[in-house]
Amino acid sequence: MSRSPMIARTIPALHRALDGLRLRKATVALVPTMGALHDGHVSLVRLAKRRAKKVVVSIFVNPTQFAPTEDFGSYPRTWKSDVARLAAEDVDLIWNPDVKVMYPDGFATRIVPEGPATAGLEDRFRPHFFGGVATVVGKLFTQVRPDFAMFGEKDYQQLRVITQMARDLDLGVKVTGSRTVRERDGLAMSSRNVYLSPEERQMAPVLYRAMKESVRRLRAGDDTEAAIAGGAEMIVAAGFTLDYFEVRHAETLAPIGSVNDGPMRILVAARLGKTRLIDNVAV
């Protein structure tokens, strides 16, 4: 029978709860989320339970990673169903601060990641994004002090940036990526998929099919540039507005010239109507 998780909304309450969880030196895993939970989040919770004795899930819609023109105000917030999902998974603690707790009056410090993992993909279209993500995740790591932290590979560039940050700043947390969870037709699960109209939802899996086609061509020996161009053409022909469709080094996210340059990852971002979708696959 599932039990209701503890819920903390202030720093002192969080630390009291964590002190209780860490009795007998129990390990702690953190799953950072912005709520609107789906099966992809649940897969992260289950991975966390395999890695650690105690599981903490944070639910915080972080304003600093949204530009003024983006969807902070309309981002789906489904608190009651989120708590029910986490209770069903026997999560130990939900960390649910509000904006004033996370960014109190006078807050003036920001983490700004650099290096190839941040360059040339999301930053071209959302230059504010990684500073906001790194800052809030850095705060979550210092607040919760987890042994492990779980992130989905759907946000692959974010995963690489956070992995680098944790290593560079000696934050003492093992960042673990988990395979993207997909709908039956291949669409990557995302809280923002609810924005898609029924017609757009039917079109959305083209992103995954285009990436898989480019992977097929690369494995068959096609030139990298031609294989990527073919996938991009599929996406545009389906009615998307393409932000990027690129192949990068899977570990550093540095640009890559050929299949001989190391492990590869294809990453895509495209807009379908008012919805911006991102995805990636390994080559």
C-alpha cells in the first residue's frame, strides 16, 4: 500500500526531513522536476529507487530559465495528480519551494556554464536557458545534498551541462542520465506535449522518424552532412519550423565532422504551431 510522501516547502523543513531520511547513513537520490509529471518522470523515480535508499523529488517551475516571451505563466501545473503519482511510487519526500524561497529578496548570484556543451544549440535560441538551469540545479544540489541525481536524456544538452557543472564545482553528486521514454509512435514524452492540437500530435513523431533515418544513413556510410541534411528536409517538409538538426560528439557536444570523430548524438529542436519540441538519439 502506498504512503503519502513528506512535503517540505521551506529550507528548515527540508533539512529536518532530510536529517530524518539520512538516519543510519541512508543514501539519497534527487529527481528534479517542474511538475506536470508523466511516465518519463516516473521512470526517473524508479531508477532513483534502485540507486538509493531514499528518494526526494523536487517540484519547482523555475522562472529564471524562461524568457519573458515563453510559457512560464501557462506551464502546466498539476500538483494534486503529481502528489498522487509520487505517493504511488513510495517517494519519501517532495521538495516544493515557492519562488521567494528559492530566490529570496536580494538574491544576486548566478551560475553561468561555458564550454562546448553549452555552445551552438539551445543557446542560439534560448540564451538565458542554461544560466537559469545551472543556477537552480546548483541550488537544489546544495539544498538536498543528494548522493545521486537523475535526469532524462530527452534534455540531452541540459544533462551534459549539469554533469559538467557537478564535476567542475565538486558538488559531490553523481549525475545519472536515463533513456528517453517515448509514446508508442516514438514521440518523446514531455510536459509540453499537452500544447499540441490533435492534428499537431499526429505530425509530431516525424522528429523521431527523421532522426532514425539520419542514423540509418550514417550507419550505412553516408556522408555526415548529407545524412543530417536529409533528416532536416523531412522535418521541414512535414510543416515544422526547424531551429536545429545537428550531429554532435555524444560526450562533449563539440561539433563533429565524420563518423570517425567519436561517439555521436543527433539533436533536434523544432516548432510545430506554438509548441517547441526537442529530442535526440544516439548514433
